[in-house]
Amino acid sequence: MSDGRAGIENPCLGLAEAMGLTPIVKRIALRTPWRQTTPYLPLPGLSLPLAPGSDRLGSPWPDVLISSGRQAVGLSMAIGRRASRCVRVHIQNPGVPFDRFDLVSLPAHDGKSGANLVESIGAIHRVTPAKLAAAAARFAPRVAGLARPLVAVMIGGSNRFSQLTPAIMAELADRLARLVREQQVGLMITTSRRTGAENEAILREKLAGLPIWLWDGTGDNPYFGFLALADALIVTSDSVAMVSEAASTGKPVHIIDLAGNAPKFTRFHDRLRAAGITRPFTGQLESWDYQPLDDTARLAARTWAVLAQKGGFTAPAASGG
């Protein structure tokens, strides 16, 4: 259950998939005044607060409810009052005492504590070995003509914490061009909606004519294919999710630091560097080994443990939980 935004919904889907479950997705929206005051203003039932266009909520209640985002907090608590056997997991800080849920999942850089808190290093996500294997088979023909080592470059953009400036983009594009020209590296590059038209233009101009794959946003999204087929990855620092997904592959992850950062995200990157998971991108490729992040699998195992204790459920063998 989420407000439907990809960054909010994907962690819920990632946990459900890691548990070996096929979820029923509920995309919700609250009407005023509950939209502005949730989760602090009590909800008068489950129908009145829901805005037109929101999925409706009602029995039969689920055995496990995975929620994320502020809009879902009060609704999850209300469902918990109606379905005491429902195991409820909230991903992200709910803004209320954690004991209102069976489990709360937060990254360690948030600096929170609680008996039912499952700390992660990075973000909960949907990347799995099976999905990477399928994506590798699907997109391998597209990169057959590119040189090795093959490097995936994941470029995000500006947000309220970080800034991808034209100067940073120009320097990055120059470094990428040198990798191709001087080291005969193959590049697969994807940008995001936050990259911006000016930065996109700089990137395309500086890489024009080089034997690379710069995805133009048309056709099937090759993101999982990039993760699967790359020998190494270069990722901008603005997205905890994107860095976490890259670090789940076990491949070298080089970080492009953007201008500005919130202290908690600085702690995230400091922790990854200290653990030997990531290194700064200085224009040269490096090779190293580390233990891949497995936060989603660990949260799935904890959720199955609560389900076993509370409802007698057993994890399916394929879930890994």
C-alpha cells in the first residue's frame, strides 16, 4: 500500500517479491484534511478519508500488509485495529512510535532505534539474481558490439539535497569520453527525468560519435540489463536506491559526488566507502571485491519470522526467507 509513486511503491514490491509473494497493490490518496495531517489526525474509518480515484480498502484483510510513505501510515494503523493477526511492515520512517507496526524498515543513516526496527544499509529494492539473469539474456545482443570491460553509468539529477550542475556533467562526460578513447571501455548510459535537458545536451554533445549505448528513453527500459551485463558501475550520489541496487550486484561501484548533500546521505556514502563497497569515480576504473548488499533479503527473512510467530505461516522454499 502506497501513494503510487515509484520511489515509494518499489520497496514494497521488492519486499513482497523477495518473500516469494505476488502482492495485491493498493494505491491510496487521502482527501483534505487527512492528507495534510496524517498520521496525527485520527482517521474516521477507511472510506471517508480516501480521495476519489484512490483504491478502496476493506475485508478480507491481508495476512501481511507492506506499506510505505506518509499517506499510508494512518491507514495501516487503522487496518491493524480491524485485523489483529495482520502482520504490518512499514518501510520509511512512519513518524509515529515504531511499536504501532510489527516491523519498521529504515536505513542506518537515519539514526533511529527500536526493538522492531530492521535496519538496512541502503534502500529496499526489486533487484534479484533471477531478474538480472533474465535481463542479461534479453539485452545481451544489444551490447554484443561494445568493448570490454563494459561499464554501466547511472546518472540521476538534482533533488532537494543534491545538485547535478552543468559543470559537473561536463566534467563527467569528459571523463567518460576518455575512458572510451584511451582505455577502449564499453559504456552503457542511462539518465533520469531529474537529469535535465541542459545536462542531457552536454552529455550527448561530448559523447557524440563514440561507440556507446546512451539510452534515449524509447523502448524497453534496459536498467536491469545494465546492472546485469556491466563489469563495473558508475553511479551519481543523489539516489540511495540507485546506489543500493548497484551495490547489490557485487560489482565495483564508482560514485560521482554531486554538489550538496544532507548529513544523513553523507553518512550513507561514508558507510559504504568505509565498508569497501564503493569508491569515488576519479576518471579511472578500479577493481575490488566486497560482500553485496542483501538488505531486502534480510527484511524478508524477518517478516517471515514474524508471520510464523503471529500466524503460523511458513516461508515458501523459493523465497529464501
